[in-house]
Amino acid sequence: MVTKFYSGAGHSIELGRLLGQGGEGAVHEIAGRPGFVAKVYHQPTYPDQALKLESMARQVHPGLLDIAAWPVDVLRAKPQGPVQGFVMPRVNGYQEIHSLYGPSHRKRAFPHADWSFLIHAARNLASAFEAIHARGHVIGDVNPGNVVVSAQALVRLIDCDSFQISAGDRLFPCNVGVPQFTAPELQGQRFHGLRRSPEHDAFGLALLCFHLLFMGRHPFAGRYQGRGDMSIERAIKEYRFAFGAHAAAWLMEPPPHTLPFTALPRSVADLFERAFVPLAVGQSRPKPREWLLALERLNRELRSCGRNALHKYSGNLSPCPWCELEEVSGALFFPPPRPSPASLPPVHYPDFDLDRVWNRILAVTPPAVEAMPHPDSTTPVAPTPLPEVLQRIQRGNQIRMAVIAGATLAATVFRPRLSWLWLPMAAILWSLLRDNTIRREYQRRRLALLAARRELADLQAAWRQRASDQPFTTALRSLYTLHDRYQQLPEILQQNLQRLETGQRQIQLQAFLENHFIDVAQIPGIRATDRIALESYGIETAADVRAEAIHAVPGFGQRLGRQRASALLDWRRALEAQFHYDPRQSINPAAVADLRQQYQQQRLSIERELLASPDELAKIKADILKQRAQLNIALIRQAVREAQARADLRIFYPGFGGWRPRHRV
């Protein structure tokens, strides 16, 4: 192995320790340059590849070095020899992005990461894409293996020598790709020589953002309701987005135990819809800047769960979606960090007494059950008289009508055979001679009465929502549930501790299997697309491999799929055969600490809520009484307005006592 190379300017470069190698090349330290490393290809570069690396080195920019392992120089075995590699910034303290979005990987690599952390990483990923596009380049091969993340959610792009590079009038294409992260319009095409665009990168960016926000789920790895299996590549090509509003129309539905798409605010959900569904003419997929702004806003508007502070979710939701998801699935998406004994919270509030607090809660009397009042205006209401001008018009209309009616009657008497003609002629004559001003005044007064009755319907709805005793009753019912749960907490803790004692073998086996990840295992017949599909169904480790879970995954249910399922189950059985139970091993102190911490957190949360409940109930009651007083006044005013409107209409029908009877609910 040659250890001495030369830079593009002919300066000597000494290689140091081997850091890693893959199928394309090896990465070494550089003597005297700790912030940089050298990538040396196993095979000599071809001319276009060398020109591409030299062009990238000439275009190096601080904005690129901040977000990518961008080539800063080329390497030659001889000063004027062919290019055999390049120098790039060293990326320390970063891990591949799938270690963040996969729940099982995240427990090890990013134990403190919550949903806010993942959203921030997605925001930084969008920023990195924006920086690449701003320099006129395209990533091309967007996939999880080309993105790494730090403990601060900073993102760096690696394998930059595969990017599509623009150098003046020359374009160096990206000749590689991963079908499961390739845009629909490029599915099935050869990657070599394929010209990519930022629009294609936009699809890959949306895919990675979806993986981050949805715990490693692939948006096109859903349940297909049609016949046969639906591969991820085919689903992408046919725009079968399994989570969107039109998923059912595409015969798709999300995998089980996934975050519901409705947990996203509309602004973010719309970006995914635009990225994954067919676009209308003139539309484009969301650009990195749109993702950056939408994700920043989402992070600002997050709220914390009252039961589990690690659960962060969109502020437009009321129940915590993570609590519901963990309860249904049994999975722990954001496990709490294992505390030291000194950092454990207190067991309970020092002066908390359940009976005393509960008596204070019950001392808040509920608001009386009160039906909505129906005030009627008892004071006689004088109708608004017609102005003198309208009275004259009304009298004129009455005279015209009398004349026309008399003439029609006379004509009918003298010429009864033409009675079929006289009535239509009278109607036409009346329509021509009458003055419609009085009719418009009638319509105006009629609309005033309709508006008053619509206002009554609105007040009735407002009373049901804000002035009934239902908000108080609902709050009190939830407090009864908390009271019962609080009393059951010690018993639940003891039951869980006993399970730890009696299930030691299963606990040790579970921990052993959780240490074996599918994405790094050599399992016959399991392809890259299969690993993505498995991860989208929450199957990351040998501990997740169960027959009923596997058969629900696309690609594992029929013919060859059954062979792949058998290979997975055989892999798990082989690992189980290697497991050795240690009966001398006591209960894992960390597991006991986790249980006690969960118990203390639940106890503290309930105590905090119960202590605040008397004041909260009193506030709810006061608000109900306030709403009743305000609505009562509004109802009285509405009754007066309706009575006035009815009286005003009565001028036109003085003998009928009103336009229409007033209905009350």
C-alpha cells in the first residue's frame, strides 16, 4: 500500500492510520492534518471521474464544508500522475441517520433524542440540501447511507464524490442510486449517465424527512389492499402514498402501530402530499426552503405531554398521540434516560394527602342544571310605520289593483267565453303598473326577522357548548379516573417488579436479541428493499422477529416472501440457540430504576393535577356561570329584536297577527 501521495499542487501528503474501507476505496488519516482524511480508490480513476474531483476541489466553499465532506484536493501517487483519490474534511462524532430515526437504534445511539430533536435534524437536513442546490449541484443518490447526524442534530452529507456536479458548461452526472429512494419518474431507468434535477432531490429529501418524523417508516411501505404483493419501488412509481388523504383510493393504508398522519399540522402534511402524489401541470415538489420553514414552525409550536415529558407533539392536538401509540403497540418510542439515584425525583409532594385533596375537589359544587331560558318580550312592541312616501305608494298600488280587478271582473261578466284571456292580461297589467318599492321594503323587514331567528339558533348552540354543566361534569369524571389510578399505582408497581423477578430468563433473552440488528446481519435472501419494509413495520432487531409480525409486511406473505420469512425466523432461532441464561445474574438494577422512575413520574403527575383541580373546577364553574349571564342578556336582546321584526312585518298583514309563528327549541 502506497503511503505517500501528492496533492493537486504537487505537495507531499503522508497517509496515516486506516479508518475504514468499503467496496470503492479506503479512508486514512493524514499526518499533520487532524481535521482532514484521505480517500484512496481501490481502482484507478477514469478521466471523467478525475476531472469531476478536480472541479469539486476548485469549487470548495465554506458553506459546503459546513454541511458536507466535500473534496478539498485531489490525491496522486506521483506529482503528475493520475488522480487516485481526494482529501476531504474529517467527520467526527456523527452517526448514520438511520441510527436516529429507527427506535431500536436510537435507544443506543441517541438515547436523549425526542421528537423535537428529530424535527430539528430534519430541518438541518433541508438546510444541507438547500446549500448544495444553491451552488448549482444535485445530490442525486439520496439515501440514508449518505447522511450522518451528530448529538446536536447537526447534519453532514457524505460520499460527495457521487453527487451530480455542475462545472460551467460541463455536467458530471451521478451514476448511482437506491431505487427505494428514487423519484417515481426515474423508477426503472439506468442510473449511469442519468441527468438529475433538484426536483428529484426534493423527493428524496421528503422521504428522509418522513423517516425522521415517523420513526423509520417508509411512506410507500404500506398495506396493499389489492391482490399480490406491492413492492416499495412499484408503489413509488404508481404514487401509492400509504399515509396521505388519498391512500384508500390507491388501495393503501399505513402499517400498524404508526404515528397517524393527522398528528402533523396541515402545513407539514401538505408538503408530504405535494412531494408524494402526482403533481398538476405547473406544480413542483416542496423545495428545501419550504421544509426548513415549516419544520422550524412545527418545532416552535410543540407541546409536552403532561404524563411523559419526553412526548412532544403538535400544539394543535389535545390528546398525546405518543401515549396512545405506545399503549396500543406496547413499544417505547422515547424511553427515559436511566437516572442516577441522586437525580431521581421525589417520591411525591411532601404534604400531599389524597383524602384531603379529594375533599377539596368534592367541595366545589357543580353548577346547577339549567335549561336555556326563552325570554319573550312582554311589553307591547309598536311596529315601525311606513314612511309617508311608502304609504302613498301602497295606497296607489291598492287603487291600481282594485281598478284592474274590477275591470277583469266586468270583462269576465260581459265576455265569459274569453275568461281564459282576462286573467293573464290582468296579471301582466298588474306587473307593469305596480310600484315595487313597497315590495322591497317588505323583503328588507322579512330578512330582518330571518336574521333574528338565525341569531337565536347560534345562541342555542353557544349555550349547549359553553353554558351547560357538561364541561364541569366531564372534568370531574376525569378526576375520578385519576383518583382511582392513583390508588392503584403501588399495586401496579409491585406487579411489575414481580414480573421482573419471575421473568429473568425472558428478560435476558430479550436483551440478547435486541443487540442483533437486521440491517447489519447476513441473512440469506433478505434484500435492501426487504430491510426497509421490515423497518417500516417496526422490525429492527431479532427481538422484533415474530411470525405474526413478519407476515404482515409486504413481500413476506406469498411464495418467495414465505422463504424470506422463514430465513428471518431461522436467523432468530439460531441466535436463540446461542443464548445462555445466567441464573446468578440478579435483576438488572437499571430495569428496576426504570420501573420506579415511571411510577414516580406518574405519581407526581397525578398529584400535580389533583392539587390544581379544585381551582380548575372552580374556574370552569365560574366560566359556565359567566357564559350563562352573558348569553341570557344576549337572548333577551334577541327576543326584543325578533319581536320588533315581527311587528314591523305585521304592517303588511294586519289581520294575521304576524308573519309566521315563532318556534323555540
